[in-house]
Amino acid sequence: MPRNHEWFAALTNRHGSSYYLLDVAKVKANIAHFESAFLSRRPNTIFSYSYKTNYIPQVCKAIRAAGWLAEVVSEMEFDFALNFGNEAERIIVNGPIKSRQQLERYLKAGSIVHLDSAQEVRDVLEISELLEKKARVGVRCNFSCGEAVSRFGIDAESDELAACIQSLLDHGNVEIVGLHCHFPNRDLASYKVRAESMAKIFCDFPALQSCYIDIGGGFFGNMPESLANQFADEVPTFDQYAEAISTVLDHTGLVDVPILLEPGSAIVADSMQFAAQIQSVKEIRGKTFATVAGSRFNLGSFASKLNLPLTIFGSSENPRTSRADADIVGFTCIEGDVLFRGFEGEFDVGDIAVFDNVGSYSYVFKPPFIRPNSPILVYDSSVESSDVAVSKRRELPEDILATFEEF
């Protein structure tokens, strides 16, 4: 990919003062790398992709082409998955809330639904009476994994989980196909706890021996050392994740049990950039602020705590000022709208700030706050002279007002 001012300046002139860039080649490379890490240790691994992380059509279609399942947590995402060509039978539905009407739709279509509560179990038992084919379900398990008490799933440290599983097993028109868990922790130790706890639950129910064990997602993606060093714990590689999970399951005798994984960030985090032109530079009591045509809301949740990799591209023809301890700040009226803290280097008005590793929970989180969202551009760095195409055009004020009733 070209990494020069002229290339970014041409895109800025054509598409506006801020935009996302998606490199499809990186998505495909991450898919292959993640698969290799796990399949080399557990050949019966099943892969699904977390739509909530990033549902750009080019990403989701690359996932489908690789043969992965779609993992969704809402009816909106369910419709996205169908629109992108996924068969309903290859969609896994997660999430803490599913209306009875939605549950009926998912189950009638043949999708796998992971049940998050005893109420959802009761609803499925009733709905299954009306189905012409067995309802395929998984059960989300909640157990201690870190200091915080998770609000998701059914408590495995009480009698409720066993009661829910048994009621599903006793029903003739319900098939439990998997046990599921997911936690926000990304460190290796948490994945060992997941594997150990899920193995114990699995072994407690001989009737579930044909099911998969779903370890969830949350895996770190590829990142440069400058970003990895900002995390409190070591950032594991895909191979380290795979080794940790496989070792635990193998030691418990579950060598041939299929595992299901639901990565999101691991596949897309480093596949996207966000470019925003510097609009103004000011000095206030010795502190430098550079305001760009973007916001930390464009960068995703990590940007509130970490400095994402940043390169500023400026024309060699124009003089640029060397600055130290500068904050790159956003267009909003929020004091904390800081995209990068303590930047050191040359930059000036008109330069283009390009942030890497913004493919995870970025544009999907961006609200229509003060300005509509930026366009999304797509290219393939593995193809020589790849054209840059518009995946999503820049939002306009009328797009936002269109959902209001007449006033």
C-alpha cells in the first residue's frame, strides 16, 4: 500500500477530510493465520465471526467465502448475515435478550440459538412444540473468570444450569448442540479458565458428549509493538491462544471434542485505518493541540485509554513544524475527545493523520454526534495497483433526519 502524502491527499480531495480504509487482503490473511493456529492442534475446530465487531459487507463476505459461520447478537445482524449470503443454518445467535417472536424466527429458520437465561429456556421449550424440526440450541454458561461477576449466561455454580440443561434434554423436539461461554478478558490465563470450566461442565453431562465447546471470542489481533506495550499483560499470539486452550482440553481427555470460536477483533483489528486531516493547530500555555476532522469515537473503545499507531503525512513541499508532547484532538465539544496523547514529530495544518488498528468496534460504535459518520473505502493490497472503492458513502444530515417523523 502506498504510504505517502500524495496518495492520502488524493483520497482526501475525493472523499472528504476523514475516511476509513479497509484492506481486504489483511482480513483474508488473518483468517488464514487464525485457522492455521487452531487447526494444527485441533483439526475439528469450528470458526464463526462476530458480526458486532465489524459488519462491513466486504469483511463478512470474506468470512463466508472462508466457510466460517456468522455469529450475531441481534435481529439486525441476523438480517445482515442473510443478506450477505449466509444460510440460516450457518448462523449462531447469541446475546442477552431475544424476544419470543425473534426466538421463533431463528429456530424456524434452523439457526443455532445460544440461550442466555432460564427465561429463554422456558420460551424455547414452548416454541419447540410448534416446530416441524428440532430446535437447535446451545447453553451459555456463567462461571468465575476474573474478579468481576459476569451478567451473561446461566450460573454454573448453582443448580440452575443443570436444571435448564436437563429440561432441554428431556424435551423431544430440542437438540442441544453446544455449550457456550464468553468473557471480556483477553489474557491467556482467562482462556485456560474458560477451557477448564467448560470441560468440567461438559463432563458432568454424558448426554452432551456429541456437542461442541464454544470458548467464545475476545482474542487480541495482530498489532505493532508500540501498541502491544501499552497493555498491562502480554499480548498473546494466535498460536499461544491455541496452545493454551488445546493443552487444557487435551489434559482433561477431551481430545476429539469440537471447539467453536467466535473471534472478531483478531480478524479485523489491523485491517483498517482512519484518516483525518488536521484542521487547526494551537498553543495554549505551552501545550500544543492539533484538531482533526475526526473524533476518538471514530477509533473504537481502545482509543480512550491507549494511543493507537499514528503516522502523519505532510507534503514535502510545505514547511512543517517539529512539535513535542502534542495532543491530537477531535472535532467534538468534549474535553476528553483526544485521539492521541503526547505525539512528538513534525506536522501542520493540512497534513493527514492516519491511525492504524481501527478495524474493531470503531465505526459500529460511532453515533451521529455533531457530524455524520465518515465514508468507508476498500482496497486489496495483495493486488498490484488495486483500485480504492467506496464501500459506504459519507453520511449526510438528511440520512439522519430521514428516520424522524415529520415535524
